[in-house]
Amino acid sequence: MENYSFTWVQFYSEFADKLLLYQNNRQALIQILKDEYDKLNLHNHFIQKDGPLNDIGPFTVFGCFNRGLTDENRIALMKSIGLKIGVETDAPSDLKGVPILNNMRTLFYSLKSENIEESIDNLWQLFETAINFADEPSETNRVNFKNFFDIVRKQSGIRWNITMGLYWIRPYSYLNLDKTNRDYLIDTKNIFGKQIAGISDLKLPNSEEYLEIIDKCKYLFEKEDSVVKSFPELSYNAWIKKDPREGSSTIDPTPQTEVRYWLYSPGRQAKKWNEFYQNGIMGIRRGEIGDLRQYSSKTSMKNKMKEFYGEEFSYRNAAHATWQFTNEMKPGDIIYAKQGQSKVIGRGVVQSEYIFDNSRDEYKNIRKVNWTHKGEWPHPGKAVTKMLTDITPYTAYCKKLKALFFDDAEEELQNEVELTYPEYTEDDFLEDVFMDSERYHTLVALVKSKKNIILQGAPGVGKTFVSKRLACSIMGTWDPNRVMMVQFHQSYSYEDFIMGYRPTENGFELNHGPFYEFCKQAQEDDENDYFFIIDEINRGNLSKIFGELMMLIENDKRGEKLRIIYSDELFSVPPNVHIIGLMNTADRSLAMIDYALRRRFAFFNIEPAFDSEGFQTMVTSSNNSRFSKLIEQVKLLNEFIAQDESLGEGFKVGHSFFCLEGNVSNDILSSIIEYEIVPLLEEYWFDEKDKIEQWKKTLYGSIK
């Protein structure tokens, strides 16, 4: 790696030592933060709606200068606060590779938690035991550290951020496991990816697992062929590899965990099939352009292919396939191997991330695969000619391919990779959604008692965002297999939703719709909740779409059987299926939901949340005072809309138009006004130009 001096390490370590002295004097610490923020004329994000915070955790203090600010402000803050608490080391001038927090998640605890005082006390205990264990790695200190790590790990507001906090306070002792570092550690191109296992995007490790990873890394640092010799070097390398142009890594979003299905040709006319099957791998060509992970985009792949193979072709399909093979395919995905357009010759489960094996003569880009089947089966229809195709969206097609190998779903499940999914709790919901605890509990109670609920609200209040997180919070996990979403429209029918006949090459065949399949899936897993989300529920002809199921979806009719019109089958809607409909109250082209369906649903209003604690925190974290002024004008606009006789409450402007993280520029705010808010107003007041001009002037004026 390049010669780089980690000047920040000594400052951060001494800052932690001095900060520990305030463990039992936190009010003084809060006052110091207030004074230094005021002195630097920076927004103090330790202010709640009802006043300043009355307690603070140690990692949150570090978060003051390890968040989405300019480096200039970060350095000014750490220098100013450091001087106040007695840090003698000079503040660093270069913060390359130091991980930072998402501005919305800087506290390391939830303000909505009922046991916030206990949570903060636990964070201080972990902070103290982590310093002790790093400075004196005795067995006693190790046990104490593990104890508090496992306690804090389960607290609301704690995810991968706690490993970031530990890394800040003792950079040579603890490993930061943010997304950037996790990707680096599982990259088989370096020594760590080849020898470290157990790192997953899905689950924060417990203390034993975390320390095992740390010990393994320290062991690998001693290897002669290791390009890094410490955790700061590791993090810096990962940071550079992520994007040499950018200067920070942040908390990653919710991981994607859905199994995907791929149709794959093992060489032209499957010439590599026997070799791949015997060696338990799959491979693609283009090894001449090197390790595919070095390319940051499909365009860069295409440009390299043109340079190497010639300019006469576009390489669009080739780059798309190599990009998907390298970056989108995941362990657990299902592979169907084909030969030509008429034969399926095998099935397998992906077992590894992408590997570049330069020792191979050809097909150097590989993944390990557990090939579960080998033989010859007729392909249903004609297969695409491409070497690799993501067929996941084509659910009927995937079912036909599955049917070639399995007569019953239980046999198939024995061959699948068992996936675990991230926990998602009430606290996570309250952190993500601008809703208070009381309304959340009301909403959950409605879902559980009524089984069917419609979330209704004005444009931009986040109905879709709320619905998915509501489902996952009730389930307790972010499991995409137990949540399905469809969108209704004027042409949507019973045949699309439940079942109906569809044309084929040889006539017609009966196909099952998504709701039918979802109910069958839920029926086999009756101990778990399932959620079926219908966007734009009032855009469809509901009586036509639901048909005889109108009765079966009632909460007191769940489990009762009724013969459905297209099949000699008794069908029921299981009690563990919950239906969440989404409805835009500003859609005046639609008739009201008919009474037959209305009485089967509870209706819950999602209001604009401009005054909520979470939204206000986001605005004040933007470092742009004009953002706050714009929001005040939007709130006045909503009052004006609510009083307009031709509109009303259901036409207010929602807060999601303005959900912005990090530093927010005036250009961004201007773009939202011009391309999102003004077009909405033009639709509302299409024949009242004076009102549009009045509010355009007002909104633009607030950011000038």
C-alpha cells in the first residue's frame, strides 16, 4: 500500500482516555459540547424537540466529528472538544479512511426507547472495558469486554456502528465492520478473503465471533504476503478500494437477501459442463481483461472489452453478464444449466462469492456451485441464447424449471441454502419511520385484529415505505419471502390476481396468480405472519379482482373454504395472511372504494410528518438553514391546501419529498421545488394559475 501516516490514531486514542474521565460527569460533558458547537457556529444536534439531551453516550461524542460534515468542520470540532477535555495531542489534518456515521444514526441509542438511561450506562461500561482490554489483554478484561459487548449488541440503535465506535477508540485493537470493510474482508483477491469466514451482511457477530475475526486478522497481519499490517491499514485499503475519489464510508442500508434464479450456459453448447460439474464450479469467459472486480461499472467493462477484443462490437450483453456474475449473483442463488435453447442439463446452488482464478487456461472467472442435479430435461419453450440471464422476475417460468426437478416442495427445500434474515423490531421501525410509539401500537393492533388495513394519505407521506417496515416489524425480521407487493390498475383482473387461463404455444393453460400462490405458501408456514401489500388498491375494480374471495378475506372467515371458479378446488385465505392496501387520497380520478370491500378493511391515515422528532433531526443535520425555512413554508402550504374547498386534507404535500441525508445544497432544494412540488401544484390548481405562481414565488423565496 502507499506510504500513509495515520496521524489521527494517536489523537483518537487519547481523546478516548480523556473522555472516560467524564463517565460519571455527563452533564458537564453535554455543556462542553453545547459551548463548542455554539463557538464554532455549528448546529448542535444534541437538541430534542422538547429541549437538550439530558444524557449522552461516549461513542455519540466521537460521532460529533465522525459524521457527514466537511473535513474542515470535523477537524475543528475534534480540536475544540479535545482541548476542553484535556487532549494534548494535536488534532489530525488528514482523515482519509476514517469511517463516519450516517447523520441520521449518530446517537448509538434510540430516543424512543423506554430504557434509554440503562442503554447509555451499558455503552459507557463497554467503552471502559474495551479500553481496558485493549491496553491490558488479560483474560479478566476479555471476559468483561465480551459481557458488555453482548449486552450492547442487543440494544436498540446498535448495528454495525458499535464496531466503528470501538475502532475509533483503539484503532490498533478493534476492527471496524462497516460495509466497506466487510466487502474487503470477504474479497478473495486478498489474503483475508481467502482465510476469514463467518462475516455476513445479515447479522452483527456476537462477542466471541467478533474477537475470533480480530484474532484471525492479527494473525494474517504477520504473514509476509499480507499487504496490510494493522487495522488502520486494512480500513484505509478498503476505503481506497471502495472508491478512490470518495472520502468516507457510512453505515450500510438494509441488505438484500432474496434468492435469485439464473439460467446459465456452461460454455458454448455446454462444452464445459462436465468439467464444471466435476469441479463444483461455474465459470464465464473474459479472463483476458483480468479480475472483474477492478471495474467500477458496466461501462468500464465495455470499454476494456473494446480495447482488448476490438471496437466493432458494442459488448452490451457481454458487459451486463460479467457485471451480474461478479456483483449481483450471491451465495444461495439457484442456477439452471442449459444446452442450446431446448435442453436443461442441471441445477445447482451458488456456494461462493466471485473468484478470479488466474491459474486456469480459460474461464478464469468462477464461482463455487453445489450442482444438485445432472441429466437432460426438455426446456419449457425456447431458452434465451444469452450465456447468463437473471430469470427471477419471471415467476411462472421459474416454477416450470423447478417442476423439472422436484415433484414436491419439501424435497426441493432440502437442497436449498438456509438463509437467515436481519432482525427488525419495533425500535427499528420507530427509528426509520416518522411515527410515534402510540400511533405505531394503534396501527399494529388494527392489523392484528382486522387482518386487512388500508394506509391512506396524501402524495409523499411514505405509504409504501411504512407498509414494508410495518410488516417486517410485526414479523420481527426483514424476510422478503414473507412479504409480497403488487400494484392494482384499471386492467387488473381476477385472472391476474387469483387464477386464470393464459395462452401457450399449444393452446391455453391454467396459471395461478400471486395472491393464490402467496396464500398457499403462508398455509404451509402457519406459525409465521405473512403480508400481502397492494399499492394503488383503489385503482382496480375490486369486486372483479377479488371475486368470491371478498368473503374469505374477512377476519372472521379466515380458514373457511370456498370453491373457486377456475378450479375444482376448495380454497381458503389463511389466518396468518395480512393484507395492507395503499391508497392515495389526492387521486381524484378514482371512485370511492365500494362498501363491500370498505367494511372488510380498517383505514389508517398517514399524515405528513414535518413536525416529527425524526424529521426535524434530519433537517437540522443538513447544515443548511434554508432547508428549515423551506419546510416552514411547505407547512403553510399544507394549511392553505387543507382550507381549499376544492382540495382538502387529503391533498397535502408529504414529507418524503424532502427526506434527504447528509449535507443538503440549495440546488437540491431548488430541484425538488421545480420538478416535484410545482408539478403537483399544477395538477391541483390546473385552472388557477395565480395560486401556482403565488406558491412558486414563496417556495423559491425561502431558499434564496
